[in-house]
Amino acid sequence: MVPPSHNMVIYATTAGGLSVGSLFLAGYLPGALLAASLMVGSYIISVKRNYPKGDKFSIKNLLKQLSVSFWALAAVLIVVFGVVFGWFTATESAAIAVIYSLVVSVFIYKGLDWKGVWRVLGECVDTLSIVLILIATSSIFGFCLTQLHVPVLAASAITGMTKNPIVLALLLNLILLVLGCIMDMAPIILIATPILLPIATSIGIDPIQFGIMVVLNCGIGLLTPPVGAVLFIGSAVAKVPMEKVVKATLPFYLCMIITLLLITFVPFFSMWLPTILATAK
């Protein structure tokens, strides 16, 4: 949800060419809100279970870590500011970020040699091929949906249940959360956006705000069984059974749901920064 997010780029394209820069700006406050809610949840759990305390906060250590991580953080700044201020497109920003990251990894941090570059390149090609296949097939799927009037039928079915915008907004979130339990993020964005976006706009939700809702819902889906890709990764890294990982994650679902509801019903969190920038321009 926090830029630079390739899922926001996918949503911007699927939603009919929304401004990627505006979506990037819209993600900052919701991202900070989500981080704050998770930190509060972590603090409560830590106090309740009497977890050991770490070192006290120190400005000196903060500056030391910033000096080490500056070159990595600069990649994010280059992408976000470049897209927001119109210096280059989202596609161009990706190419620039790749070249910059390659130079930093090989020549500054020296954590990657040229042999490793070729290995990473192969992994990128594998991932990219999957994404391109999804995009290609989703275009065909979208065409079929349009010809069969599925978006209109789905919108009619959902709006036929109730005319209350609050209930409709909750239904949109529920649909996305259920999809997140059984599908990966990119396919959900590609398939669900053309169907659900018209419903969202009909009840006064801005397409940019809805984009943040979609990305957050899909992010929560990465933590929910049975698919839950992040759960499987966490289980493998920590060498802990999946059941224990899911049980430990349960309290944080509440934090994420609260954040999702705030983003859904308080447009300020998503729309303030894009509105300020548009006014400044």
C-alpha cells in the first residue's frame, strides 16, 4: 500500500488509466495509519505477554542506521517523486529504479556480484512471465465479462440487496476479503476492479480511494488461509507450523480491519495528499 507499489500501477491501468502519482500519494496516510494500528497491537500484546524490552531509542543510532540505509531509501524517493512531479512515467520510473538498484547493490553495498545479477534476472523473468500471462488473459476475461454484461448484472445484484451506501461499502470490502482468501493480489485487481469500481463510484467513493481499499483488502488476503502466501513464507522462514502462525496473526486482523473501515468511511486518509497536490498545481 505504501509506494512504490506495483499493485497500484496494475489497479491504475485496470481502472481506466488513473494517475499513478495520485495513487502513490493516496497510499501514504493509509500506510502510516496501518503501521500505527499494528504498532499499537504489537505494544498491547508485548505488555500483556511480558516480552523482553530492546535497547532504548537513540537519535545517534537512528542517524547511524539512516546513513547506512540512505542509498536503499533513495530508490523509493526517486520513483515516487519522479512519478508524482511528472519527471517520468511509471514504466520509466521502474526502469530507472532497476538500474539504480543494480548500481547500489553491486558497487555500494556489494551484496550482489555479477553472477548473482544473472540469477536475479532469471527470477525476474519467471515472475514477469506470470504477470504478463495474467494481464493478457485478464484482458480477454474482461472482454467476455463486458459482452455478457456481467458487471451490470453483478452491480444490479449487489445494489438490489440494499440502497444503503454504508452497507454497500461493507459488501464491497467483504467481497474483496473473500476473494483475497482464495486468490492472489494481481488477479483480484485485474478481475474485480471492472466489476466493483462502478458500484463504488455510484455510492460516492472516489476511484483513488477505492484503489487503496482494494490494495489493503488484497494485502489482508495475503495473511488469510487457505492461500495466504505471506503465512506460508512466515511459516517457512520461522520454521513454525502454519497453525501457530495463523493463531499468532489473529489479533492483528482486528488492527487491519479497523484501518480498512477508517479508510472506507473517512475519505480524508486517502484523498488529502492527492487533493493538496492538485490544489498546489
